[in-house]
Amino acid sequence: MTLAVNSSATRGRLAAAPTEEQAAQLRLLLDERRTGYSLEAPFYTDPGIFAADMRGIFGRHWLFAASLAEIPEPGDYVTVDYGPYSLIVLRTDEGVNVLHNVCRHRGARVLPERTGSTGNLVCGYHSWTYAPDGDLIHASSPGETDFDPACFALKKAHGRVVAGLVFVCLADEPPADFDEVAAVFEPYLAPHEIASARVAYQQDIIEEGNWKLVMENNRECYHCDGHPELACSLFPTWGLSEGIVPPHLEDVWNRNVEAEDALRGRCTRYGLPFEVVEELDTRVTGIRISREPLDGAGESFSATGRRLSKKLLGDLRDFRLGRCSMHLQPNSWFHLLSDHVITFAAFPINEHQTLVRTTWLVADDAVEGVDYDVDALTHTWKQTNLQDKDFVEMCQQGASSPAYEPGPYMKSEYQVEAFIHWYTQRMREHVA
């Protein structure tokens, strides 16, 4: 059973609202989902379900968009796309405004560039001009006598800045539990002072895979043997627990336990939270956050585990603080180290393509070529991202085969199950 859409006209209507028959089909697929198994193929391949995802997930929940380091000065902006939605995230003197990137005249993209700096926002089509808060302040309209500019401001979305990270929400009423989740993760992130960091590098990759496959791949380390660069510093036992560690990883597991004890001692000394908070599928805004050790020297994502930047972030006083790792449903994950921060965001394009954006942040006073080498800084995760791209695309190709059927998640993939459980819960609520 699918929600396949055969014509572009029907696809456009479905983006607005599904028919009752399509909604019933989606409810049936959700109800038939077998716990502990991957989703049926249409969830990864069907344009109708992708359109439903854009309404039910990306149209209703808080989404990571960017960090303040990407828009450091008033007038700086980034544009971000979630499927059919395009948003302007604009830094102002007062904070951040989030506006739909759709001119109120003829619907042109107001700011077609991905990033830049602006005063007022001027649409390049007919020069309709908007203030930073979205109000229409100029529209050349000769002969018009009853035209009221106040009726044609840019549409707004919700925006929140927490610990230097910018989140957006397209819903009229955003999920209320975001305040609770922000209160959980802000103490972990605050010492890194992301708002005072600067961008060292940004990588955009288009993966030929559904956004859910991108997130599933990120939520487990069962495949981490395929990440040789990352395995130098990230313990490949991540996601395992005592009793399910395979024999060939027992030595690594013991080393990880020792490193974890040492890290907890340092965190206690510096007053840094380190406990695992895991609420991936037990709340509307799913989260997992913890501070975990790294292998080797325990400082950063390098071949030896040594630091990759000479400058500590924020008010941190020790390079040996492992990584603070955070997952947020539905589209982001983060690694915060003493010497740099990496943010990851998934931006769905269509049912079989996802843009993955990775941004490396360093201390504001870190000088490229003096305090860090950008190639060394980015090497591990550049390679890991390309390897993950291949894995995701292999899964997309498989899901498109008539021979595909859902397979079981292993015990170490429990976070994948949590993500899919969260997704199916949210979509059931959407189509109820």
C-alpha cells in the first residue's frame, strides 16, 4: 500500500492537504508498523508520505536552523529550506527574526542567496521592500489607490535562541515542551559559549536518501567499523551496554569504562553536567544528551585524540573533556568539545534527497594557520560524512527494490527504534 502521487498537479494539492483516502492509507501504514523493525518502503520512497512528513513533522515541531556564529552581526542572515518551506533567519539588534522567504506580491524568493548581509529586505523581482521585522515598507504601485501595505507583511515563523543555537517552528502553536527541553540542554552547552564562537568551515552534502534514513544512520554506531577515521577517537562501543559487548571489543569496552570514570571526575571538578538524559521518544521534543569520553588523549576528533585547536572554547579550563553529544528530534545532532563545536542539520529536499549541513565552530580568537589547521580540524567528520552518505544511499536504493521488507533493529540500535517510535507517534497525532 502506498500514497503514490502520479501527477505534479496532484502532488501540489497534497502539499496543502491529503485526501481522506490518502490519510486513511497513511494511518493504516502507521498502525501496521512492527515495533523493533524498520519502516515499510513507502515511508522512504513515496512523495505523498514525504508531503505528509513536511506537514506533520517539519510543519509542527521545533527545528534546528543555524548557530548564532553563522549570523554574528545585525543584518546577517541565512536562508534554510525544509522541503517546500523556505525561511529567512535574520540577526537584528534585538535578536533573531524568522520570516517566510516568499514575497507577498508574486511569491518570489525575497532572498535567493543562502547567506549574506542586508539592511531592509528587497525582493529582486519588483523591488517590494520589507523591514527586518517583515513589514512592507515600499511597493511601487502607480495608480493604486486602495493598496494597504500593512496587509502584505512577510509571514513570520517562530524563532528561539538557546545557548547560541537558533531553532525555528512553522506551527501556529509550537510544542509547549520545548522550554523544558531547553532547560535540560542549556547547562551542557553554555560553557562552550557558542554565541561567541566563529565559523571555521561549513560543508553541505546532498545525500540521495530520505531524511529518515539520514537520521536513522546517525542514531547508531553498529556501522562504525565503516568509519576508520572516526574510530581513532570515538569508542566503537558507543550504544552498547554491559552484556552485549562482542568479544573483539571487550578491551575497547574496558578502556572506555576507565576513560568514562576519569571524565566524570574532571566534570565534577569543573562543575560540568555529564549525566545521560535520554527522552528520545517519551516527549514531543525528543532529546538525548550526555558528556562522554573520547579515546586516545581524550581531547578531540583526531587520529591521536589530541586537540585540533590550541584555543579553549568559552570558559572551559581543560582540553580533556571528551565530547558533549546531543541529539534532537527531528533533524539535528551536535558534538561539543573543548576546542571546537560541530553542528549537524538535515534539511529534507524531497522523498529521496536530503541536504546535510555540517558546521565547525572554533573560539572567536582562534587564528587559522596559527591555532588550527582547517584541513586537520575537519578531516575526521568530512570523511565520516562521505561514508555516511554512501550508507544512506545504499539503504535508499534497497528501500526502492520490490524485494525490500522491514528488517529488525539490533539491541545496539535502540536509539534508531526510539527515533522511529517518536516519528510514528507524531505522525499518528497528525493524521488522527
